[in-house]
Amino acid sequence: MPLAHAALALAPLLALQSPAEPVAPARPRLVVFVVVDQMIPAQLERLRPLLGGGLGRFVAHGTWYRQTWIDYAVTVTAPGHATLSTGVHPSRHGIVSNEKPKADESGLEATVSEVGALRVQGLADWVREFAPGSKSFSASVKDRSAILLAGQHPDVAVCWDGGNGGFEPAQPGVKDLPAWIAAWNSGWIERAAPGGKPWTWANEIPGDPLALGCQPDDQVGEAPWFAGGITFPHVGPSAPEAGKRASRLASFTVLSPLGDAFCVDLARRAVDELALGADAVPDVLCVSLSGCDAVGHALGPYSQEVTDLLLRADRELAKLFADLDAKVGAERWIAALSADHGVPDLPERRRARLEGGERIASSVLKQAAQAVDALLVEEGLAGAALSFDVRGLYLKRSKLKDARDPVALRAKLRDLLVAQLPCARAFTSDELAAALAAEAMSAESRPSAQAPADAKPAALDTWLVLAAHSFDAERSPDVSIQYPPGSLVALAAGTTHGSPNDYDRRVPLAFLGPGFAAREDWRSVRTVDALPTLLHAAGFTPPAGLDGRSLFDDRAH
């Protein structure tokens, strides 16, 4: 048979055997966002062999970005969660710190104390806009975490009642709890103190903790923790007598693995009660685990308590993910994992490694505050200081009206603080506003609206850009202060975060679910990339104008 005729004869058969056109995957029915407060990347790295649950699932089966950075200076809980949820810098979403000035100028208040604190849409808001009828649930021990991780208008957002115990509405102005959460609350004391007796937090780290990079259980620099103990075991309070408040038990819940376990348990209930992921309209489930932060502040990120707590969280998340596999479908949900900020090791351990670590006495701040007050008196502005703390100086707007030259005054106060404090940098609000304007002009001059992840105006230095990304004219200090790496101010023991130093800005970021291959990615990415990536993976076009970019690769399908 001639070759041409043979080809014609075989054509129908070849057509039958040719690969079919790829079929687009079904849109995920549920978008999950898990944040572990204060979890540094080293936790996933050093504990990787022991992570067989939810955290381990991200590491072993998800796309894990090993170089993820926070792109602003004030690395604390509220802006951390808001940035992950919104895909824009704090300078745009408005949550620049955990606190903001009160309207009556009597001091500072929680940044989420008022409705409308978050100025742009978050994850749940965007999903609802793209898919009307979408439902959302968010839980955390902290109110700011529960609210901000979900967005402006989550259907249900709850936090822990630290005074009485049980979950309560996180959003300001919301008074009523769904009946199913109230029913859960009725049994929390029995869960925290079974049979009315104390629950004991014992060390369940398998093998030698020191081999995992843990510090000794009794480490110099650890702060006295709940009931004054810094070593295992930690024994909680007994159940309170009938009619008495359970405040000590409620506090122990926050400072132990119980808080995280309770948040995950409530999230599992929410899947059933709210029918999350039950139909073709995608829903949102947010869980922020705060135990790592609550314990880490006192004992440090390499403490045996933080290590044990994370291993327990891994097991709790495994239960949630198993539920989602069974009820939503193993290929019908996607998830992100990250942290709101990092944290430095205890200064005592840093010094032992010759990395530098210093505890700056609170008396240094007091002396600086006195010098500020004296300068303000000289300027005829006695009592103009609204608040002064480790992050900066707030001035009363009502008093600034009487200043001869507010810009010059702020510059003079900045110079005074630089002379008084062992700070690395200090910026006035005027400098930060100018830096934001310069960055905006630079962005407008670029040919593409989508800037590369590491794009920064050439004329601006890195610390100034980071500080500018944390600036809001109404909510930020008039003078912002940044300290040298390893320095902790007014903290005699334990550790804290909030700086633009690398250890506070580097966090984990991983994605799990359809379209996310099991791999490690070493490109430099940012926390603002989390929202557009989740939206893209959920089948939506990320909105224009975000500071982040989608990392999701359609070709992975």
C-alpha cells in the first residue's frame, strides 16, 4: 500500500488514540488560610522529619516558598494578618500596627476597636464579590487575627474571651453568637480541666529535644511564664467553683496548646454547621493559631515549649484536613500557610553564637521621654506628647496646631531621639509620606503596572521604603524608631518582634491543593503575594492594583 494511502487508513485510529483536550479542573469549593502566629521558617525546617500532620502536609505535598519576606517595617500581628488577607501594604490597608491613637487623644487603642479599621477588601470579601453567596468563618485566640485574616465583613469571626473563657464575637459591634458556638462554649471548662482537675502540659517531643535544635528546658533569658514556671511540666488551674469566673483557666488556655486546639476544633465544627465547601459556590475558612506567639514571647522560638506546641498544632491541623478531604473532597479545597511575623532568638543565645544581642533597659526610654517633654515645653507645647513607646513618638494633633513649624518640630524631635536612644534609624512622618509619594511616582513611570517583587525606587534606601510601607498619616507615630539587629528594648527577659530586621521579616509561605505541585521554590516572594495567589488558584482573576502578584501557575493543571 502506498504510504499516503496507509496514512489515510490509519487516520481514524490515530484520532481515537490522540490525547483529548485538557479539561479545566473543577473550581475549589473551599479556600483555607492557616496562619501560625510568630512561626519562623526554621520551625518547618528543623521539625520537618516529625511533621506528619497538617503542617507536614504543606511541606511534603505543597508548594513551599523558602524565601518569603514581609515588605514593611512594623512586623506585628495586626498588619501581618491584614497584609496576608488583602495583598497590599499596611500604608494602603490602614492597619499599620496593633494600636492606633484614640480620637480623644487620651492614648492608644486597639487598631480593630472600631468598625471599618481595615480600609480595603480582604480574602473573604473578594471571594464573596467573585462568587455571591460565599460563606466565611474565621477563628483565633486574638480578635485582630480573626477579623483581619478574613477581611472587612466575615460572616462569623470569633476570638477567645480571656477573662471568662469561651469564644466571643471578634468584630466590634457584634453581640450575638451563633447557637452552635454557644453550645461549644458550654463545655469548654471540661475540655480545659477534665473532671474539674488540672490539665498538665507535658513534654511530648520524641527523642532528644536538643538534637532538634531546641534550647535547654531551663534557658537563661526565658521569662517567668504562667504561674512562674519555665520548665515542663506546666500544670493548669483546676476548674473554678460554681458561680465563679474561670479567668485563670481562660488565661492558661491562651498560654498553652489548648488555645490552638480549641480554635481548630471550632473550625471543624464550622465546616459542618455552616456547610462550608458543600456546594459549587466557594467558601472561606480562616484559622490563626496564636499559641506559638503567646509562649514564644516568654520562652523564645527554640524553647521546648514552642517546639512541643507546634508538633501538637501539626496533629490538630491533620484532623481538620482529614475532615475536609472527607466532606469537601480531597481535590476540592486549597489552602495557604504563613505567619504574620517572625521573631529573634533570645539575646542570650544570640550572644553565645556571637551574633549580637542586647537588652536595652527601660530607663533609657524614660530618659528619652523626659528629654522629649522638655523640648516640647521649650517649644511652647507642653503636654503635646500623646504616647511614646519603643516604636515611636505620637503627638497630639490638637496641640500641633499651635506649633510654629510642625515639620521642623518633628525633625528636631527625631534628632533628639537619635541622640538619646541606641537606635539605628528614625524617620519623621513627613519623611515617610514623601517616600510613599516618591515610590508611587516611580511605579507610575514603569512601563508595566505589575512591578517585579523586588522593585524599589533607586533613590530610596531599603529601611526607608520598609518604614514607608508601614506608614499611615492618621495612625502612625510622628517619629518612628528602628533599633539595631538583636536589640530588645525594655524587655528584661523573653523576646519580641516588630522590627524591619531580617529575623522579623522572613516567614513561611506554602500552598496546598489542586495546581500546587509538591516542590520547594527558592525565589524571593512576599506576603502580599498570598491573596492574589489564592484567588488565582480558586479560579478568579486577581484584582488589579494589588501590591502582590499571583504565584499560581495555570500550567500546573
